[in-house]
Amino acid sequence: MTRYGHPAVPARRDEGPGAGFLALTKSWAAGIVVLLFTEYLQVTLVYDTFGAAPAGLGSFGGRLLLIHLPNALCVALSVWAAARLHRPPFRYVTVRHLTAALAVPVAAQVLDIVVQWQNLAAEGLLMSHAVLALGCVAGWSADRLQEGD
């Protein structure tokens, strides 16, 4: 049957069999754009401005403040944007909504680990996973708080 129950009125294009996957890809596209944009801002503003400072990246506190916390913010914004663009009714299925929200930062983390495997230190690997977890929880929580309104 069609959308309005009349045989002459066509159904909406986004209600077909591939509508769920289309909703996922829109969310992933938003997550990719936000992640790339925020990471670009982080590199150009934070690293170029503060990375050459005397304390710079030599201490753990410097790395935490200049690398890890801004990365957590980038991940959180990416998760939040992807989750917000995942439209109803697909967002009400928790597994699909988690996939829409978390796939981009998790894929970026896996790609980063694969590309930099030879240069990874234990601290960098552990902190990048902690940053991913913190950013994903913060972004998901922001989406859930907005959903409650």
C-alpha cells in the first residue's frame, strides 16, 4: 500500500527497503565531516600555536592537554553529529543508532592504529583508546540528553 493509503499516491522515496542503510550513510557522512573539520582545527590552531612551546609535548601533562583532550572533544562532536542526524524511526533501534553514531570514530581509530603501528608507544595506544571511549560516551550522552527534551 502507498503512504496515504491511496493507490495513486506514491510512497516517499526514503521509506523503501534501503531507507535504513541510507539513514546510516547520512549519519556516517556527518560524522566524517565533523571529525575531519574538528581535527583540522585542532592541528592548525592547537598544535601550531602551543606545540612549539617549551613544555610542549615533552611532558605527559602537555600531551594530555594538547593532544588527548582536544581529540576527545573531536570524537564527542563527531558522535553527537552522527547521532543527531540519524533519523526516526531508525534511531529508536539501539543497535542501529549505536552503529550510526560510533562507526566513524571507531573506524578512524582502527585506521590510525594500522597506519602508525610501527611508531606506537604503550602510552599512545592506551590513551588513544581512553580518548575514544571518553569521546564516544560524551557524544552519546549529549545525544541522549537532547533526545529527552
